[in-house]
Amino acid sequence: MSARDLAALVVEGLHLEDVNPDEVDLLAPLFGGGLDLDSLDMLEISLIIQQRYGVKLKADDPDNETIFASLQSLAEHIGKTLAAQR
């Protein structure tokens, strides 16, 4: 799971028209900085990831702050989850 591919998926899925996915800082915070997303965006990202990769991200997961810290951390979580499902 590439964080850069995830950036493209998020930019497309959230219709971030003024954002070039190739220029997104993969380590920047998703919320309150970086892409400056909000909780509704988090839900939309979760739905996009579930549809694309079959990975469920639960709203009550105690690790969500770490998982959604950046695109890099989110990509790593998806990759680990997919590897564990094999």
C-alpha cells in the first residue's frame, strides 16, 4: 500500500480540486493541518478505503488518532491489515 497512491485516492474521493496528490506531504497531519480535513472527511475516507481495499476502519477504534495521523500512517495501517488477512 503506497501512501502516494492513497493520497491520489483521497484527493479524488474527497473532490479536493485545488490539491495535487503528487505534492501532498505524506507525513503532514490529516486533521488540523496538512489537508485540513474534518470528521466528515474521515468518515468518507473510511468508506472509500472499505470499498477499495475491503479494510474496515471503525469510528470507535482506540488507535484512530494514530491510524489517521497522516497519509503515511493510514497507508501503513491498511497495508498491515491487508497482510494479516492473507
